[in-house]
Amino acid sequence: MTTPETMAPPMPSTSPSPAPLTPASLSVGHEMAWQRLLTNHRRPHKNAPFGLLDIGSSKLCCYIVRTRGEEGFVLLGRGYQAAEGFQAGEVIDAEAAEASMLAVLNEAEEAAGETLREIAVSWSGGRPSAGLVTVECPIGGRLIDDDDIDRALEQVRGSVLGNERQILHILPVEMRPDGGDALADPRGLAAQTLDVTALVVSVAKPALRNLTACLERCHLDVMELTNATYAAGIGCLTVDEMRRGVLLLELGGGTTSLGLFSGGALCHLAQVPYGGEHVTRDLAYCLSTSRAFAERLKNLYGGVLCRACDDNVRIEVPIIGDQAEQPTGEVPRTRLTEIIRARVEETLTLIQSRLRDQEDLVQSKPPRSMVLTGGAAQIEGIEELAEEIFGLKARIGRPAAVRGRAGLEDQPCCSAAAGGLVLVTGRDGGSSWKQMSEVPALTSGLARLGHWLKQNFVS
């Protein structure tokens, strides 16, 4: 018997993990690596190079890496491109989106000296949503094992299948043997029944079909698809934060997402359609300048906190039609701060309202702190503004899983990519989206060959 606790569409979450074997200061990715080693979990890529494509709302990032055990990943090659043909992470122009993906893949492949045939994807689009579902799984007095948990997760999947949404993740949040106390890991305990509460993360099917079709035209198989907010949490949160309760805000270019983690699991996820790109648009509109120069102003002088000296700082701004080297406009820095703060404050307030919609959940699993990640998290003073609005201590999240020639890839905008790599090779205790299994590999390969022949030899 299944009883949905929340009817909102599913969203990513982090699953319970065994007792900690690493210091609490280590990231969730490190603990998942330890789980993989101790449980003899078979890694899909072993020591061979593999790639991940992070599809954000304003940029594409491709990593080609090699695993180095529990120490993370060695970066072999990477590529960055603007997300042309995408809006809020979804394909709106198939030709432009395909060209963008080919460009970022080619850049990474040339740097790594490798050619990709399959790829993992971290995706912020698809209008993701999440909901909690509880099922009761009969055990019959046996010791609970992995098969019982997998069976419960499949029962959850069967209870929420729909025509308009595609499930990305099913992640256990609580497990109660015989309806008793919630346990992080009930395996090895005898019980008559097992009640499993899982978070189901889903996206819109049409948006997913458009994305996978573009990737197929790039002659790539998608081996795994993860939600970017879930991946960002895996990439930059610590084990201690996830167990105590933490609110993750991923501030992207076109969207801002929240993930509520508690007890080592993702408990809720939501998204609003505003991000750093909207700050740039506001600056361009209010100052009558170009989008390119507005982006430059945001990066060089942008902030959300007013300072006493800002009125005395004058910034030259080329009005639309001016030559960049001969600007005719001038504004005080205070004006930039007012414009940026208004948009960022509105975005954070909308996120706060999404959190209030889950008041019962938040009261039962209150966050103790918050972590900001994503490109827009680098706006000066945003931590202080977030603390003012949410009343929680905030920090900027920086991943530590990928190391390249220049050191750690620890920029906040890299969190989803780093966490996606961990999810591909690690174990999160749940079930994830896989490429359509109904199509045999031979049939899929022949279809791609036919498409290639048609592109190159049929006029």
C-alpha cells in the first residue's frame, strides 16, 4: 500500500549512509567513495577516462577525468561554452544547442586527447520538482538486505509513474522496520515489514526528450542523468552539514534552486526561474547599456551591500550606440548596488516562499545553516544578504573532488559538475534515471549509424 505524503513532482535527494568512517569535515563525496570501497561497489568506469556534461541555464561545462580512488578525480580536459540554444537549461533551439554541445565536447576532448562515446549529464532544466512517498514493504521476519530496499524503491516508482513527468532519482529519506523509529540503515535487522519514505525527483518529459535527442545527434549515449541541485549538494556539502540539516541554494544564470538536506538525505527541492542573467538584464535596462557591458559591470563592481564610499565612486558606462572606449554615461556605484540588490532580494524571497510551502517538513527537519553555490553566488555580499533573509549562517560552497594541473577546480559554478562525477562513480543508496532500456544496444547503434549516413551521404 502506498501513501503519498506530498503530491509535488519528485526531486533529487541524498540517501542515508552507513556510520561515518571519515572525519565530519570531509565532503559527502569522500564518504560515498569510502562506501564504494567497503561495499565492493562496482564502478562503471574503473580507471578509464570518462566525461560529464554539466548543462546549466547560461553555460555548458564538460569534464573529462580519471578516477583516483577515494581521493577524487584527475582532470584530463575541460571545456566551457555559453549555453546557446538553451533557456533555463531547456532546449529552445535544437540547432544552436547542438552546436554549443559539440563545441564544449570538442574543447574538452582536444585538451584530454580522448574521444567520448558516452557521457554522464548534470542538468538544471526540465522544471524539476520533488515529492515524498511512503511505502510498506513486507519482509516476513527475515534480515533486511539490499534487495528489500531496492524492491521498496521500485514500489515507490510504480506508485508515482505519470505521463507528463520522468523520474530522475528515487532516494530513501527514512526507513522504519515494523513502523518503529527511523533508521539510516536498517540492513541486517530482522523485521516483518519495512516502511520506506523516499524522495522522488522528476522532470518534464518533453524537455528531457529534447535534451536526449540533441545528445544523440552529437553521437553520444547518456549513461546517467542527474539533477544539478542534488549533484551540487554532493559536490560541496560536508557530511556533518547534511546530517545536522542544511539549506543549499544553487544560484545559476537563469534559475535558482533550493535543496533541503537533513539526516544525510535530500528531503526537498524547488526552483524559481530567476538567476544571475536577470541581474545582468536589469543592469542593461536601467543603465541603457549593452548586455555585454552590463555583465562586465556586474562582475567588476557588482554587490548587494551599500558602503559609505560608494556614492563617491563614479563608473563610466557606454550608452547604447556609444563606442566602448568613449562612454558618455556615468553612474555612482550605489546605483549598481540598488539594482542588483533588488533583483537578488526578490529571488531569495521567492525561494523562501517555496520553503514556507513545506512548513511541516521544515519544522520536522529544520536547517541549521545554508550553503550558496553556483555562478551568481560570487556576487559580493550575497552571504550577508542570505543570512539577513533566512536567519541562518551562510557560506559559499566550493567543491574539492576534481584536481587539475592548476590545482583544485573549486569555483562555486563547478559544484554540480564535481558532484555529478561523484554520483556517476559512487553509491547514493537510491535509484537513478538510465537510458531507455527498451531499445537494445544494437538497435540504438544502428539508428545512430543510419542518422550519420543520412547526414553525410543523402542530399
